[in-house]
Amino acid sequence: MDDISQGIDSVSISDGGIAAAVACDMSTSKKEDMNSEKKCTSCKQNLDNVKTNEVEIDASANDMIESICVNCGKEGAKNTCNKCKQVKYCNAACKKRHRHKHKKDCEEHLKRVAELHDEKLFKQPQPKEDCPICFLCLPTYHKGWKYMACCGKIICSGCIHAPVYDDQGNKVDNQKCPFCRTPYRKTEEKERELKRVEANDPLAINTLGCDYRDGTKRHRDYTKALELFHRAGELGYTEAYTSIGSLYFNGKGVKVDEKKALHYFERAAIAGDVYARYNLGISEEDTGNFDRAVKHLMIAVRSGDNCSLEEIKRIYSDGHATKDDYTKSLRLYQEYLGEVKSRQRDEAAAFDQDYKYID
Ligand SMILES: [Zn+2]
Ligand SMILES: [Zn+2]
Ligand SMILES: [Zn+2]
Ligand SMILES: [Zn+2]
């Protein structure tokens, strides 16, 4: 009994939501394993019976343990501790009687959950990919780059607007994708976008979501936008969560819900979105948590965000951050710039190498 309950604790001690997912994954994979074992051709019937029984015993044993009241030990307890959701009680009376015994465990559990959450939240994410033309790290803000539906590439604004010259050196007004050279045609662009959306390209889905949100290329529809952002996020384009967060924060198409907004900003920030990271910093600043604000902004600065650098400077001049914080932020920004420059050098060297080969 002790062993089993320890096992449950060790699963559930991590971050609440994730713990549930892990526990769920474990049980599915376990069941899948059993199913695959059942496929034995020679003794199928027997295996089926044995394994099915085991699954049933496992499941009912788990149910039994999970439904025992930690106060009186009776089975069938359905009332859960509202704070940690880790222990069950028959009723409010049992909960109240057990409160003084459970209080310490409950607080420790919540503290550990918060610690693990912060560990994940304040980790420096991987740098963003480079522009495939100039090999500079893509700008951190969304307006600094454009998604091209022709080739599915993200191109930096600098390369999009770079002037094009003909053989005689005259500037030409050729409206072509700077990467794949497909001519821009507004009518075709919409069609291309939709084709990519149908093919489940998360970037195209996100772009379509932005079109609906901004009412630029399509009639404004926040509900559709939200749906598309969720789809893009689920398909791996985690920056779409920043857009979802903003809709909740500003109450567009949904009721204002700051808690939900922050939840989505966190998801996006963990995946490396500096806009979401900046928002989290500002939100912590607004509630007077300057330590956490600086921590968030510092991560954004290391990813190349100069707005966050400005913000740290402002917090420092208001007396809510130390001089060390400000110096550190400057150093991190220099580190980021140095990295970009060295990447440029590497790419230029690689290009020279290729060129020599062709010659
Ligand atoms: Zn009870
Ligand atoms: Zn509790
Ligand atoms: Zn570029
Ligand atoms: Zn293209």
C-alpha cells in the first residue's frame, strides 16, 4: 500500500497539467503494449484472456487506491483537496478533520509544482532560425518578417524590400518572391495560401488566422482567427499561442481573460517567442514583481529583443533593478549581436567555398 501510493506521488509531484498528461500517456502505452502482445498467432485466445484480466485488475486496483479517503480510509471517496488535487475525501467533514495533517504536504506539493513550472519557464530558448537569403537571424518581432505562401519560407523584411537590379544595373520593379522567384499575384496568393492551409502547413494556417484577425485580406472574424491559431499551435507553430494570448488579453472575439492570456503567453515564450516573453515581463512589472519581470526581459534580450533591453534600462532608472542587472542585459545583447555576426561570417565562408568548387 505504501509502495503504491509513493509511486502515484512520484508521478503527480511534477507540474499539475503535465503530470496528468504523463500519467495518461503511461497508461495508454501500457495498454498498447498489451494489445500488441495479444497479436501472437499461435495462442491468441489464451493471451487475450490473460492480458485482458490483468488490465482489468490493474485498473480496478488503481481506482480503489485513488478513491480511498485519506482521513478515514473508506473507499469511494470523490471529494478532492481543492488546492493540490492530490488527495481524496469522502466528504467535507473528512476533509476538515484531515486538514491539519495534510496542510504541510499540500503546501510542499504546491511549492514544488511552482518551482518546476518556473524552471521550465525561465529557461533560455533556442535561437530563432535564420532568413534563408541573408542568413541573418530572423527579426524577433512579427512585422520584421513575412511568410511566403509560394515556397513556405519565412523571409526577413530586409530581403523582401531589397531593391532588384537588371544586368545593366538599373533598378527594376519586379514583384517576385526573393527566394523562389515566383511572381506576386494577389489573386493567386490567396489560392496558394489556402492550398497550404489544406496541406496542414502550420505557418500558412497561422497567416490565415492573422488575415482574419486583422481584417486585411479577409473579412475580420475573430472566432475563425482563434480557431486557426489553435490549429497552428497544435501543429507545432507555438508562436500562434502569442496571438491567442493577445486575443484573450484584449477581449477580442472572447471575454477578457488575463489568466488565460498569460497561460498562452507562457506557452509561446517557453517555445522562444520574444513578443510573448516581453508581455510576461510587462505583466510581472505591472504587479510589482520586478525580479520576475527582469528575468523575463533578460531572456528576451538574449534572443535579440531591444525593446526588452530598453525596458530593463527603464526599470533600473526607476530604482527597481540593480546596476548589475542593467550591465548584464547589455552584455547579453552584445552576446546576441556577436552570435549573429559570427553566423554571417560562417555563411559567407561556406558560400566562398561553394563558389570555388563551381569555378
Ligand atoms: Zn472519509
Ligand atoms: Zn492538498
Ligand atoms: Zn533576409
Ligand atoms: Zn517563394
